[in-house]
Amino acid sequence: MTDTEVLLDDALLLVEQNFYFLHMGEFFGKLSKTEDFTDRSLFVVKKYENDKAYYFNAEIIEELLHNAQKTRNEDISLFEYFVEFNAFRGICMATVESLRFESPFKTYMQSLFGEQYENFFDIISFVRNVLSHNIHSEIRLSAKDFDGTLKRIRRMQRDSNVTFAFQYALNLPEIGAPNDAYTFTCHIDFENLEEGMPFLEILTMWDLMMLSELCFNLVMTYRIKEEQKLRVEIEQG
């Protein structure tokens, strides 16, 4: 494999791993709300090479468990919050990086999305930027979250009022969507974005979850197609 192929494979793997992490994190988040773990040993130690070890703070673990216990099922706990946003950031970051390479994966994405490809790239780049730069507890925008994307849109002489619509049954039937109505639409007017805007008023948590799932499904579908292509090539000698 070339260096580019290795980097691409690593980026696609990172999309998959973050999506797995999101699922496992959500499971443990739900479990921490319904089960009382505070009566168990909260002693956690990680051992490393050369007899080195790191001891985690049991009081912090207990505090987070209490936070989960006090959080209603329909609300998000501190643990769930960081699981979700770290997964969203990791998935969008890895997807953006994978599309920086001229590769069969990028060609596949361009073919699949057609005129919507650039809109998709703008939106996931925006999510990656916001979640990588943010230090505000309410996730409010800074200029660097959208300024580069807006300049790119203007440079390409595209409409800054960006919409991305996806219907699984129509666009990705091989996934086997639960029904024909399994669809979502993201809309961002980059020209109207301003510093201080709340991120979650632009894209909702549901939007972020659906975008993350789509990135994962795209990687899985691409891998299946590449395996099928390789199998055909081997059979044809």
C-alpha cells in the first residue's frame, strides 16, 4: 500500500471506531442512569511499561456516577454529553481528512452525492471545526469555525445557502433502511453565520447523530464495494 492508501484506510477506520465508541458510550450512559455503581469498588489503575502505573481518582468517578443517577432518562448526563460530542467530532474529522485525498473513496462519494457532494463536505467540515475549536460551554460559534468554509464557497462561486438532503431508500438502498421515510436534511446559510451563535440552533443533536451514522454507513458501503471489486478481479485472474 502507498502512504496515501495507508492514511486513507486509517481515516476510514477512525470513522468506524468512533461510531462503535458512540454506541458503547450510549449504552454505558444509559446503564449509569439505571444502575447504582457507587456501592462497588471505584478503584481504577492502569499499568504501563517499566512498572509505571496511573491511579484514577475514585472521587471523580463517584461524582460522575451521582450526576448520571440524578439525570432523567430523557436528559443528557455529563458522561453522555462528552461521549456524543467526542464521537461526532472524531467521525467528522476523520471523514473530512479522508476526502482530502484523491482516492477511490472520494470518487465514490462524488459519484454517490453528485451535486450535493460539496454541500456535504461543507457541513461536515463545519461540524469538525466547531467541535475542534470550541471551549464555550454552550458551544457558541467563533469566526474560525465558518470563515474558511465561507471563503471556499465564494471562491467556488457556489450558493452559500447550503442544503444537504439524504434518503436512504433512494440514495443508499444497500444499507436496508427501516422504511422509505428514513431521511434527513441539513441546512446552513454560511453567509448568515455570526460569532456567538449557538451551534445547536444551527444543527440539532439529531442532525449530528444522523450525519455521524451516514459517515459510518458510507465507509461500510465503500468497503463492501471494494471487497466485491477485488473478488471479481481475483476470479477473472
